[in-house]
Amino acid sequence: MQNGFIKAAAVTPKIKVADPKYNGTEICRLMDEAIQKGAKIIVFPELCLTGYTCGDLFLQNLLLNETRKELKRIITFTANKEALVFIGLPLESTGKLYNVAAVIYNGELRAFVPKTNIPNYSEFYEARHFAEGPKEAEWIEFDGKQVLFGTDILFESKELEGLSIAAEICEDVWVPNPPSTAHALAGATVIVNLSASNETVGKDAYRRLLVESASARLLSAYIYASAGEGESTQDVVFSGHNLIAENGVMLAESPCFTNQIVYADIDIFRLRSERRRISTFVTEGREYYEIEEIEFSKEECRLERTFDNRPFVPSDEKKRSERCNAILNIQSMGLKKRYEHIGCQQAVIGISGGLDSTLALLVTTRTFDMLGLDHKGIMAVTMPCFGTTDRTYQNACKLAEKLGATLREIDIKASVTQHFLDISHDAENKNVVYENGQARERTQILMDIANEVGALVIGTGDMSELALGWATYNGDHMSMYGVNAGVPKTLVRHLVQFYADTCGDDELKTVLYDVLDTPVSPELLPPTDGKISQKTEDIVGPYELHDFFLYYMLRFGYEPEKIYRVARLAFAGEYDDAVILKWLRTFYDRFFSQQFKRSCLPDGPKVGSVAVSPRGDLRMPSDAAVHIWKEQLENLS
């Protein structure tokens, strides 16, 4: 329950058709197993207490009476068990038979939720036995007590703010306007579906798509428990295909033709964050009856959920290549539109032999190809100074040559030295003035050359640097169009590698791979024995950590405590807890203190779901205090 996580289970028991006592015993056994694993929401299939395939036996009084008896036994069994359980059964009420979910918690029957859409086509003939349930909740009698009966019911827990659960049954999710839409608009963040979906060729893929898309459209979690082995195979076969999705992402899925329990850790706070962010998701609609007496303890959910430690980079090679190609197209199309709009045919780029300037140069050449412009119109300017190494200098020159750009070398040592004399700065004092004086001199040169030849200065800085403020204000921070502004550092590397692997030029590939192998550095301090002495990640921390922090902070609104918790899981064996906490503190310090640099960024294309443009995703005041975020981090020490 801590940090908004709650464990859910979708359970398929191996049943016997028309044997409620056997099925009830199996349901209790599996319920116990799920509770032992920490599940708080447990969903069983449609009509699992009798079996979905009873046919006209549903009309037999004996079967219905035995089912009621068995439900009472199950209710008693749940006493002192902290889980909200959904069990499917047939229920007679007011002279009609309904296909319902019994909702049980801690020895009490909390409600019956009936199926709304009754299929009567192809292999389905439910209308022969079952009536459509009422939407508005009403009271009916069961075992001498009044119980709510209806579709429009929400089950909520005060201990986990934002947890609101609603139910639908099988066919309900397959129709054009499923009940889950109204449930979500009434505030439900978790939808459960008790299903008996028979298997036909290709149906598993469609079912998976249906559940994923429902969770994405409703900004919810969706728990789908389906009937499996034990149902009658007289005409159809059931595969027990259980699914748990969250906001379009499949968290857990059982293989077809297995009777399994699948578990997933649902992130309620993440869903709340998405609903806050997406202004077009407006809760409204019918009045719902809210059952709020579901009391979950505030114990820590034992997380089985995994968190990708490179959230911006797809782990699947094919998807990663598709992502890289799409991003290069977005960057190039953004720049192409700018060139077409202003009628420009020249570009100026400062190239250092590092990753960011390399990517900017590759994007610019790709743009010039789209425009049918000669690469000679790209002026690649290398500006060696005190920290430049032979390796980066040579790579910069080779890149310009291989890509057909016009290479221009301007040594800035003399001009920077003169600048230090002008402002009375001791060149032996290698402080921030020493470093930034070089960065601003380079930007001045690029801007003036661009004015001279009628060109745009193409920015090279990436999103990770902007998040940390690792850019010299009015130095490399400034350009006329920042093609990398939406690209995190962890992805820059893969974009360059993708280009290298697909360019078809072995010599260019060799240069690009050497750039990839070079430590990330601004090269503003003199080298040691000819090698880079100033490594960025030694100063501000590993970019894979900072990109992870940035993603979960901006994309899902995670608090520092929660980011730390999931980072420890994601980077287990790679970074120890103390290192993660150290750089997380650095991240918050820099992210808040450096917003003023992001507030005046040049134009540049957004490429993913996280961006820091002051005109787009991040409308953040430059003077926001970091106190409450840092205070939470201090409590983790």
C-alpha cells in the first residue's frame, strides 16, 4: 500500500461443472494462496462457482440452492482475511436469474454486481437463462441481510487514496459502450472483469488488445480473470487467459491453456497522476453507490513489478531501432520546417567530437538531404581550446569530412586568454569563469559566423543536460534551433549507434563508434597526459540514473521516496543504495535551481512523452523551492 502500490491477482481455478462444493473448496484454496502472496484484490472467473458451461442446469433449483450455500461458506471463510474478492455465480432474485459477481471482504458480502450485456449469438446463448442486471444499485435480501445489487457500485479504501474499484463481466468489455467507461468516469481507477471467454484461433491476441486498450482509454488498471480447464468441452474450450494491464501496459499475463494465478502490482498513484495531467479526462456521469468500508492496512506491498532502468530506451532491439528511426525523423522534420519557413540554406554547428554535437550534425545532414541541399552548406566549426584532446579533435574533423560538410577550424585559446586579461581573471584559476569563458566564446563565434553567411546555429545540448542545468547560460545553452532538446542522454547514444549501424559507410561507422567510446566531457579543463581529465558523470552523476529520475518525476509525478524505492529495484547490482540516494539529491538540487536556464530555451522538437520546454510540457517557475522534496529525501537517510 505504500507509495500507491497494491497487489492484484487474477485466478483461474480448475473446476468441475455443476459441482459448487468442489469449486468452492478450490476457490478458497486459491484465495488463500493469493493472500499469502500479498494480493489485496482477487478476481475469479465468471460463473466459476458452478461453471460457465452448465447450460439448462442453471434452471435447476438444486444447483442454485447449493450455489447459495457454497457462497455462504466462502463468505465465512474470508473472515479476518484482508482482501477484496470477486467470485462469479448465478443468482436468482425477484423471479429472474442473473449472472453476477459476488463481492466479499472480511467475512461479509458487500454487493452483487450483475452482468449488463447478455450475449446471444454464435456459441453464446446466455439470454436463454440470464436477465440483464440493473444499473442503479438497489437492495436485495441474501441470507437474511440486505445486500446491494447493481452495476453502478464503487468499492473504495480510505487507506489508499485514489483506489476505487468497479466490476463488469465478460461480454461487457466487448461491446461498443462498456460499463467500464461509466465506471471510470465515476472515478473507478481499477476495473475487474470476471470472464468466461472461450478460445478460438487468434482470439487471445484480440483479447489482449482489448484489455490493453481499455486500460489505456480509461486511464485505469484492468484485471481480467477467465475460465479455464474443467469447463465442459462439449462445444467450446476455455484457456484460462488471465490478464492485468495498467494504462495500456500489460503487467501480467498467463499463457493460454494453463490454470494459473497471475499477480501484478498496480500503481494507483501513477493512475491518479495521469488523470490529473490529461485535462480531457473528466469524471462525470451517473450517480454511483460508494462502499468505503474496505479497510486495507498500510503495509508495504511486496513489489514483484519490474522497472526498466533505461525507461527512454526500448530493451527490444527491433523496437529500439524503430524508436531511433522515428526520433531522427522527428528531429529532421522539425528542422526542415524551420528552414522552409525562413528560406535558409546554410547551417552552422559547433562540433567537438562528442556525442551531442555528433547527433546534431547527423540530424542536420539528414535534413539537408530532405531539402535537397548540398552538405557543403553545413559549416562544421571546431574550436579547440585548453581542454581539447587529439582524439575528440580528430573525430570532429573526420565526421565533417565523411559527411561532406564544410570544416572550419578556429583556435580560441588566444581570444579566451585575451578575454581573461580584459576581465582581470587569472588563467591559472580554473574555476567556473575559466570554463564558461570558453563556452561563451564558442557560442559568440558560431552566432557571428551564422550572421556572416546567413545560416542558423544548430543547438547540440540534450534534454538530460537541460534537466540538470549542465549547460553554460548563453553559451552552449543558446542556439537558433535545438534539435536535441527533447532527447535524453541515454537515448543520444543509441541514436548515434543506430545511425552508425545503418549508414552503409564503414569509415563513418568507425568514427561514430569511437565517438560512442569517448567519455562524456565538456573538455573545458586541460587534459592529463593527453586524455580527458574532466568527465561529466564524475561531477553530476551517471546519466542513466538522472534519466531514470527525470522520467518518473515528470512522466508520472513520483515523489522522491517512491523514485528511490523503484530505483533501488531497477539498478540492483549496478548501483548501491547510498550512490542512488546521493545522486537523487543532486538531481533535485540541480533540477530546481537550474529552471531559469530552461525558461528561455530556443525552439526545438519534442520527441517523447517527457519534455522540458517552457512552451510545452514543463511550465515551472524559475524560483520554485525544493524544500519539501529534499525534506522527504532526508527522511530516507
